Amino acid sequence: MNTFGEAVLRIGIAMLQGARSEHAQALLQVDSEIEIVELRRPSDLLLGIDALILPGGESTSMRLASASKGLLKSLFDWMIENKDKPVLGTCAGAILLCQPEFELTPFVDAMISRNSFGRQSDSFQAKLKVRIIEESEFSGVFIRAPRFIENGCQAVAWLGDEVVGILDGNRMALTFHPELTDDLLFHRWLITQASA
């Protein structure tokens, strides 16, 4: 509870790999009253969260790192049980939303190809067209980024004519890293959805 007696919003960040602290900083810049819940083991989900971030990194490494503690399976179970709560998956997080393990149906209606933009040395930053509520520009950071190869979702971000961000209900998958820019658009979206 904050000083006004309102429930504090709790955003979970899967601490598997990637720019986790950058996501936390972006969220706190949007709303310094929220609580960041670092999800390292399944029991951390018992604290209760209102939204989830699956950060970038290397999806295979994330799966291996999670195997001993079972965090990834617990996150997938949480998403199944909490379909109304928003999820933001960036880069490798988008891969996890499109290609979950344990023979589950994907959490977003899309197929994705890993590392399709090239190696680490091929990383780049580019202007994107974004449409969340209204149309705007966003500077997208692409690092060993995946590509959507099939998409049945609402497109929300484009690199030229290519879709690089999708929304399926309240689950957003981005092939780029919004946490590595000063633009808080996507983190603002997550907090707004979690507050609704």
C-alpha cells in the first residue's frame, strides 16, 4: 500500500538473462511507486504480480538456466492462469512467447525465427513506426534479433514494411529492445494495462 492506501502495482521481471536492470529502471521512471519483483525461482511468483516482463538475452541459455529451478515452467503456468494480466516479451522474451516449451500452444499467434537479423556484430538501431493508441516513431535497438515469419496478431511496430512488434490480447512481443532507449512508450503501455 502507498501513503494514500492504494494497492501498489507489482511488476515481475524474469531474472533469466538480459537487460533486466534496464527494464526495472524504465518501469520506475514511468511510475516510481510501483514495486519490481525479481523472479528467480518459482516461489517468487507467490508474492503476486500484476504484469510480467520476459527480457531479452539468449533463449536457449534462458531455458538451460531455468531448468534446475523450474522458473520458466512456472512463468508459463502463471501466464496460462492469468490471461488477463499483461506480458511484455522483448527479443528472446518474444521467442519464449512464440515458442514455449512443454508442448504448449504459443502465447501469441505468431511464428518466429531466431537470430534472423544476424550476429552480434550486425546489431543496429533504427527508426520504427509504432502504433499503440496513436502513431509515433520509436528508436529500436536490434541485437541478434529474431524475426516474425508468420503473424496472426495485431501489428504494433514496423521497421519499414516489416512487422517487429505484435500484440495478442494483452501479450506484446517485440523483436527489439525498448529498455535500451530513453523512450518509455512500451513500459508505459505495460503499466497502463496492469493498472486497468
